[in-house]
Amino acid sequence: MLLCTSPSEMHAACNELRARTIAQPTLGLVPTMGALHAGHLSLVAAARGQCDLVAASIFVNPTQFAPSEDFTQYPRTFDADCAKLEAAGVDILFAPSAGTMYPADNTTFVDPGPIGDRLDGASRPGHFRGVATIVARLFNIAQPDRAYFGQKDAAQVAVLRHVVRDLNLPVEIVACPVVRESDGLAMSSRNHYLSPAERARALVLSRALAAAKAIADSSETRADALRTAMLDTFAAPDPNPIARDVPTRLDYAAIVDPDTLLPLTDTSRGALLAIAAFVGNTRLIDNVLLPPKW
């Protein structure tokens, strides 16, 4: 696996690797912030299965964190991450510094517009501006044919598809299924922050989604009924005694269009069930996609 640390080095390496392989090879890119888990590696596996070449990036992007958020505490496990990516078959790893991605005279950002203010964008103002900016830069540097993201970050996927469409970027956004622990918790780098009691309490997110999905599967299509099921489950006493005293605060429980992130009243044409909550001091997100009824 080739390691590149500057945009020019990465751009040249991607072009050289393409030139040395088959005619018109496809390149898949897996952007990450490191602290890799099985969810990230599922993206690499998807890229490996669909593309001739695979690149990954590790960059904790400062512009998508608010001053009060966990940028400095975000888990960084670079050596272990490199070993995982090499074992998974990544051809090129891009690991730049903040200074190379955002020079001192940088003034250009990508604003995704109103969609960037929905769901996580409403809770984290400016977050998706930072995400759109760094991903657009990664696309320009590596020039991938496909880019792979986890469906757990459903709002991010919707925002990036919007940006790719509006800017006519020649890359396909591929969303891969949420990867969960055996008990249903969605894998996340932020799970590292959780104490055992908080880890147990964090299961309330997947339970709330499962409750809503269960009544959707029984033919309920009213969004307000599904949201009520989510809220009732979230508010109920935790079935695990060690989790009952963990402070938990709901950020949002929403039923939205998966492409626009706008609220729905009826889910018969498909919907995204999305939830975010603070478990202790850690903000977690999760979601489930409902397919169309017809």
C-alpha cells in the first residue's frame, strides 16, 4: 500500500497507478476520519469488489467540527488503521495534514445549501459545509469513479449526492449498509467514548428504530405513528438496569425523504427513519431505510 501525504503526491500516485494497470481502470475511494472498525472495512470490501483500484483517506477534518465538539478528542489510531487498510487490499492511502488541506490563505468552501441545514445539519450548524468542502477536495485530488460511504451517515450521503449533482462531479456515490454489533448497536468510531453503562444505554437508538420499523412492516404508513413509536421507546425505562441512570438526551427522531431529508407525512413511497441522541456526553446517530410499499 502506497502512503501519500500531500494533494499533489496523491493526485500523481492515482494517475500513475491507473496508467500501470488495465486500460481505463476504475478507482474507488473510501474517505474516512480513521479509528477504523468493521463498518469502514465493509466500504473497502465493497470498493474492492466493484473497482479495479481502491484508495482510502484518513483525515480528521477540522471544518466539520464546531468549536464545542470533539475534534481534539476524536480517536486517532493511525498505525492500526494503516495495518487494517493494507490487509483489506487498499492500493493507496492518502493521509494529509490539516495544513496541506487547508493552507493559511484558504478562502474557498462548498456550501450545500438548504439540505445542509437538515437533520444533523440543524443540530450542527456548518457541519455539512465542512463535509462537502473536504469531500469535494478529495474528489478533485483522487478523481475516483466511485466513492463509498456508510448508510449510517444517511444525511451525509444525501448531502453529498446533492453536491455531486449540482457541481456535475463525475463520481458515483455508493452507500453501503449500516454495520452493527451483534446486539444491534450501529458501529461508530465514537463508540470508543462510551462507558459500559453508556454502551448498554446506547442500544435505545436501535430499539427505537426497530419499534418504528415493526409497525411499518405491519402496514402502518403514517409518519406520525412511526415517530410516536420511536419516541415512546426512547422514553421508556431501559430494560437493562445498569443503563437506567445514564443521562440521555434526544436530539431528533425524524421520518424524512431519504433524498431531500424533508419531513414526510406518509411513508408508502419509502422513508428514512433517523434518530440522534446524546448518551452521556457522546452524540450518536442511527437510521433505517423503509422501502416503498409498491
